[in-house]
Amino acid sequence: MKYLIVNADDFGASRGINRGILEAHCHGILTSTSLLVNTPTSEEAAELSRTVPDLSVGLHADVRKELDASDTVSRPELRAALREQFARFQELMGRPPTHLDAHHNTHRDPRALPYFLELAHEQGLSLREHSPVRYFSKFYGRWKGETHLEQISEQNLARMLATEIEEGITELSCHPGYVDPDYPSGYTVEREAELSALCAPRVRRVLLDESIQLVNYDDAGKLLEHAPV
């Protein structure tokens, strides 16, 4: 069986991004999101999430400052920052996150990875790229400083779903939202293109045709719990 989590990064980054994520969930195929906890619109995102109980919400930890501080980043400082953000998530949401990942995938940095793995193990969380959930990252529309809207079009999303989603549980990461002048980012018009594709009726038809079942991280945890060893 093919199960698909469609997870939006950057929840809490701005009002426009918050609004786009909610729209992609309510009118599209989005099932999950990851929350930045130390931004001016983190609280708004947490409040919005309470209106959509089927949207799983994980922690989108941001440790860029700690990693950029020096080449010899203080290990206790990095570990403390990650745990402070975990505590902040619980304060905002009133519960633990459903999964764990990192802003700009900084968990891949060998200086940071041990602390992400430690927290994921302690809390029983799926960490992106370090769990049975396969990570699919090709639905992204900018690289080498250039925009590639063809990569995040409705047509290409439909093609990827039909040809690249495998048996088991897959997380397709995405970044939907609305252009927000208050949020400086190199990824702007691409967010609106992603939102349009995620809400396209054609995309939902492909899921039906390919027998791909949408799930969130709560569902995935139960599926993995009952999977044969």
C-alpha cells in the first residue's frame, strides 16, 4: 500500500505562509506541517492549527544561528537551543510535536545531527530522513538562484505522484504560501505556485488512480506501530 504525508515546512514564518498552509490543507492534499516556534507569527500559526484538528503539526527546529556562530559550535549551546524550541512548541501547542525536522534541513549538519537524533529517540518522534518514512524532496521550485515553476506545476506534481511514490509511507515536503512583503525570502512566487498545484483537482484524481492514501504523521505512527517486524 502507498501512503503519502504531504508536509508543509515553515508554518509560523509569516501570515501569508500561515494562510497558504491552511488553504492547502482545507482545499488541497496537505496533511501535515512543521512549525517554527520563535517567529512573530508562531502564536498565530498555533491558534490556526486548533481549527484544523486533522492537520498534524511537528517541530521545524531552527538552529542556523548556533551553527553559524563559529566553525566550532558549542555543543551544549546547540543542544540547549533545540530543547528550548521543543519546550516552546509544547507551550504554544499544548502537546508534543508529531514529528521533527529542521529549517533548511540543518539536521543534516554532522554537528547538529546527534542532538536531533537524541531528541527524536527520547520523544519517540520521526526525524526526517532517519525514520521508516521515506523523504521525497523534488517538489521544490528554486535552485542555483533561479526559479523553476515547471518543477512545481500541477502537471509535474501529478507526474511525480504517479511515477515516484513507492510502497510504504512517503513524506512529500512542500512550501505553500502567499507572497508576504513582511517576510524576506528568496522563495516567494514559488510558494503560490506550490499552493495552486496542491489544490488542483487533477492532483487528487491521480491519488485515486494510483491508490495512494493520504495520511498525516499521527496516522503514520499508528501504521508503523502495527507494521510487521
